[in-house]
Amino acid sequence: MNEDQQDEAEALLAIYEADSNFIQVSGTVYCYKFVCEENEMKSFMLQITWPKDYPESDDAVLDLDTFFNSHITESERSTMINLLTPHMGDWSGMAATFSIITHVTDNVEEFREVIRNEKLVERVEKEQPETVAVTTATLKDNENRSTKGMTKGQKRRFYDKFGNIDVDEKPRGWNWVDVIKHLSKTGVQT
């Protein structure tokens, strides 16, 4: 690390000391998480890597290829990087990590609009109903096949493991009245 990089690293650590979204991976690699509280799938992490000659001759390398961004498609990632590329010329030759993070923070909604997550939503909707139906049918088949010749202990372990699989039968106590709740509504009669 050269002197300019050391100065910038110290400044970044001082600025983002209490910010849990800022991560120093190494002396030349920094990440910042842009978390969306409303929709977790709109969150993303920007990784900024400093080349050897940064900041004098080389610009910082921006990257969205982290595990945190696995829900974002490759085309969406490249579009997000392209949104930052025009501003990189303004920061060329100077310490730009803080400027990059600030720019993305100020325009975070523009970056989040790029993330569509269409494939993920379609995949989740398709997988869930089939999985539930297959699991229920499989468990019923397993129960019918395996409970016929089982001992009491085997049956008890089976029901402890899988529960009561019969959908029509309700669990014990499903209609019990909570005594404390009932008395608080009706009041204590003397």
C-alpha cells in the first residue's frame, strides 16, 4: 500500500467506524451493503478494489460479483456498474472510495430499480406448491406402508418424527379455551 492508500484507508475507517454496512475485506478491498428494509431482494453489496497504482494512475475496480448479490442477474449487475462508469472520470486520480459510496447512497433507488428478481419470484412460486403436494403424498404413502407391521414402539417413534399426517384429524387441544384470556374478557364473578 502506498501513502495515499494508507491515508484513504484511515479516513474510511474513521468515517464508517460505526456503520455495520461497511466492511474492510483487506487493505485494498472494501465492501458496502446497501440494505433495503422494505424488500430484502432489493439489497446489494458493492465491492471496491484498489489496484496497485491507485489513486494516481488507476481507477478503483467496482464489482458486484459477491455471494450477497447472488439474487441479481449478470445483466442487472452490468447495468448497475454502467450507471457508475460515467462518474468514474470525475474521480480519476483522486481517492474515490468515499465518493463512490456517497454517490450510490444518494442514488440508491435508481440502482434498486434495475433489480427485478423476476426469475427468483417465478422459481419460488413454481417450486413451493409441487413440493408441498409431493411431501404430503409421500408421507401418507410411507405411513400406510410402514405402519401396518410396526410394533408400538416403532409406531410411537414414527408419529414423533412425522406427526399425525391425516389432514382431517385435528391435533389434541385445538379447541381448548385459554382460561386466563377467557376470565380477563368475562371478569371474575363473585
